[in-house]
Amino acid sequence: MMSPSSIVSASALLASLLLSPVSAQLHTDCNPMHEDCPPDPALGTAHTFIFNSTPPAGVFNTTAGEVKYDKDTGAAFSINKQGDSPTLTSNFYFFFGRTEVVMKAAPGQGIISSIVWKSDVLDEVDWEFLGSKPEEASSNYFGKDRRDNTNAGYHPVEGGVQADYHNYTSVWTKDQLEWYIDGKLIRTLHPNEANKTENHPQTPMMLSIGIWAGGDPTLPQGTIDWAGGPTQYDKGPYTMYVKSARVEDFSSGTHYVYGDKTGHWDSIKIEEPEKNSTALENINKPPPEPEKSVSEKWDELPQSTKSGVYAAAGGVFALGVIALLVYYFRQRSKGQKEAAAYAAQQEAERLELEQFRKEGRNPDALEYEATEYNPSAMGKGSSVTAYTAVPNDHDRSNSLSSLNAAPGQTASWDPTSASGGPTGAVPLLAHDRVGSLGSQDSPARSNTYDGHAPMSPSQYNAEQPPRSMTSPPNNGPGGYGGYH
């Protein structure tokens, strides 16, 4: 039978085989232990990055999401949905050194906040904060990507890692590796304790700060269990905050080069130790000036320029006023002319109506003087011209009486009279055919045919000769003046 201690040891071993923490997610673009790789750009100095605003250009890369900056809370790394893993990674390396990161870890089951050092050969130094364990921080390390999950240490943090900011510091030399919380040393690793120096981190490192979902359903079950369970994205967002990061490079120069494929610290060569690094030049570049407001730009102008602007503005204003006045007076003149024309038209119509009243005529009964075409004059191949007879100047005058009288007739007609003649009713339009209706000497018009009652269709067809396209028009009584 196994002892309780044996059972615990077996359980711990099984758990260690299943666990796969954040460091397992790291990779390298070029491993100098397997191939020739470009030199690593050095930091070559010490600098404190304050994350109340975007860091200097060319110093950090942002990947897998957005990092937001605030003057009070610092850099915010948030997981809003599956796939988010915002991370800041330095463009520079340090070869032995020190980092101090002031941060507040994110809460949430399966959420991991992290501070990671990593090298091209996958040496690694970690701080990890599990959202499901708010009272402690974890320290860890790896050498050459050799997975050994017994390397992790867990350390209680006074006040918890999620409630407030704490300083998490790591100091690294060829002789030892140390972890501090708020200035208090909580762990030391010597090279011989790391697989007889083989797993001791000892190659140039980059700094990476970020957040990721260790409980994402796409990850191995061992990683999900280590992270505290499946990430519940619907309860987010989950945010970690970083106020500052101080990075100190214990070496100086422009680049670090691997002299061989051993991955040992004594194979690393430092290029141009007397020169400043590219990172240092980027750090020392003056920040871009913020966009000035219009009032600030105005205040910077010389007085002579301001006077010229005032004068030009005054001229433009004056031209605008003049143009407005010209437009106003033109519109006023146009309106006056239109009003006068309208008034004249109204007065002419009033005088005309007054004249009608004096002559006792109804203006609504007026008829145009016109001559209708004569259908009896139409024949095969002939044409008819219809026209409106316009009296000559000697046949009419501009008086209203002459306008409505027949040619040669000067007396006006009375539209209210029941009799014919000059004062009779308005004559119907003329119809120039034999026995035409509407003339004064013709019988009164009847709605019957030749004085008889209307014929039925059979009577009409019996009396009418067959229609011929060559027969002359029948203009006799009851005829239609067209072809039959």
C-alpha cells in the first residue's frame, strides 16, 4: 500500500506532466543553436518607461490586440473576446540585467497576466499571475526550452495581486537569478541548481509584458487546468494594468552576437561597446510635438502678419457687405417692377370689365372671330386650309364694340336679348354649305333629319345608297358633308 506522501508525490508528478504554462506558447524566429541568425540589437543602457502615454517609437512592438495608455492607470491590457492577447515586446535585448515592473494583475478564471524574459534560444524567466489565484504570484524559469514544470515557485503577496499595484523585480547575472516583490527578495536560483547550469538562463533577453487566456478551449486540457479552468469570455473584459517598467542592461554596445551554437553566456560577443545603441537613440528622440490648436497657432504669428490678416478679413467682409447690398437693391428693383406690371395688368382688367358693364355685355359669352373649314369644298385629292380671319385695320378699331361686332356693323349686340339681329343672341359659328345652320336667313336648327323623327338603323340603311369612295360628297339636307 502506498503511503500518503507517495500518493501526493505521484499526483504532483501526474499534474506536472499535464501542465503547460504560458512559457510553452513562446517561439523564436531564428535559433542560433541551429542556424546563423542576425545580431540582437542591444539596449546598452538603463531606462524607466512610464506608461502614462505611448512609449517611444521603435522601442516596443504591440501584438495580438490593443494596449491603451492612461496618465493615472498606465497601460491597460484587456481580453474582451476569444483571441485577444495584447502584448508589449521590446525591440531591444539586454545581456544580464534587471527589470522592475509596477503592475496590477487581471482577475478571471483562466486569465494569465505575465512578465516574461525570452531569448533566441528560448531561455526564459517569468512572473505569472493566475486570475483564479488572486493572493499569490508565481516565479519560473526555463533553459533552451526544456520543459520542467517543477521549476515554478508560488509566493503570497500582501494585499493580493489584483487589488493594487506591486513592484515585481528580477535581477540576473551569470552567477544567480533573483526575484523580488516590493523590494523583498523571495527567491534565488544558482546555475548549479538548474540542471547543472544547462537550464540556467544565460543568453541575451527581450522583455515581454502581456495577458492571455490560459483557459481558452483551443488549448490542451493540461494548460486549461493549470490556468484554473475554462475562460469565461462572457464575464469579461479582463484587464491588467502596468504603470512602469525599468529595464537595465548590464552590458553596453550596439548588438549581441552568438559566437557558436552552444548557447552559453561566454560565447556571446558584444559589438561596438563604445557606441550608443539604436534603442538608446530612439529613447532619446524628442517626442513629437502635439498638434497645436488654432488659437495657439494664432498666438505664435508676428503682429505684422496678424495686422495683414485683420486687413484682409476686413476687406473680405466689406466686399461681402457690398455684394449683399447690390443683391438686395437688385431684388428690390425687380420686385418693384413686377409689382408695377401686376398692378397695371389688374387696372387694365378692371377697366375692361367696367367697359363691359357700361355696354351691358357679358364678358364670359365672347367668341373668337373665326371661319370654320367648309367640308363641302373637300374633294378627292383636294386640300383644305383652315384659318382664323383677322380683320384689317380699316374693318375694326381698338374699341370693345368693334371687337365684338360683325364686319361692317358698328352697333354692339346684346347677349341678354332673345331676338336676332345686332342686339340678338350670339350667332353660332358659320357653316358654309347649302342650307347651313346658324345663318340669320336659315330656318331654326332642328335635331331631326329634314323635319322628321330620327330614323332607325334599318330605315337609314334602306334609304342610303351604297357607300362609294368615288361618289361625290352628299351635302344635301341631313348630309354629313363627307364621303358616303
